[in-house]
Amino acid sequence: MDREHLRALQEPLKERYQSDPGAALVTLSAQGSLGDGISCSVQTGRALVEAGLHSATGGDGSLLCSGDMLLEALVACAGVTLQAVATSLGLAVRSGRVRAEGDLDFRGTLGVDREAPVGFRAIRLTFELETDADEAELETLQRLTERYCVVYQTLSRGPSLSVSCGPRR
């Protein structure tokens, strides 16, 4: 996709959202079903994935780890965002690799140490790009990718969360 095609796709949306901000508010959802043993099946839209315990918490490694899935969501969103930003800026990115790594201390989630955090302590997102962009262009590309990547911004800002638990209806 080139810059003009992307603009042609997005410009009517931008105009609509500017004139009617409520039209830009969309609720995304995900749903899962509790499975055998300790697992949860999640419909991704393209496939059914089954998540379970990470091997560091007693899993056998046959099921997906939701922590890995979180990092995969970050990689996917950041990769798409980077490509859209590069296209908008007119920067040619011939190919690239996106990697996310996250550090966990499983003492927290297993209740071994109440002081150990539950969740990622740190996440590192890395792009390795085949491009002729200069250093200033790469800095702009990174800054705008961070700014417009939904998953990155969600993780960095921490949205308000709520949980409810009750009988199935």
C-alpha cells in the first residue's frame, strides 16, 4: 500500500471522527471458554487458541501462555503501526523484524513471595528494519509508532480495569 492509498482510506474516517467524535468510540471484545484442566479457549477471529499454564507455573508447554500472547499482541500492533506510519511519512521499509521481550518473576503469580510483582517487570520492544531512512527519520518513525500503537499506549498508561464474577446467565 502506498501513501496516497492509505490517505484515501483514512481521510474519510478522520473527517467523520472529527465531526462526530462519538463515531470513533468502538468497544472491542474478546471471549473465551474455560476448558479441560486449567485452560481457556479464545476465539481470535481467524483461529481458536487454547491458553494454559506457562511451564514456570506448572504447565507442560503444550498450551499457549497468555503472557506470550500479550507480547504477541504488542508485536502485531507495533508492527502494523510502524508500517502505517512509515507509509504516511513516505519512508520505504523493505522488510523488518519486530521483537518483544518481557521479564517476569513467577514467584509473584505463584504466591511464593508477596513482595514479588505479579506481571511483567519490564518489556522491551525492538525493531530491526531494512530501510534507507536516516537517523532522524528513524527517530520520528519510532516516536510516532509509540504514539499511535494502541497496545503500546495501553501498556504504558495502564487503563482502568474492572472485574465482575457471577453465575452464568
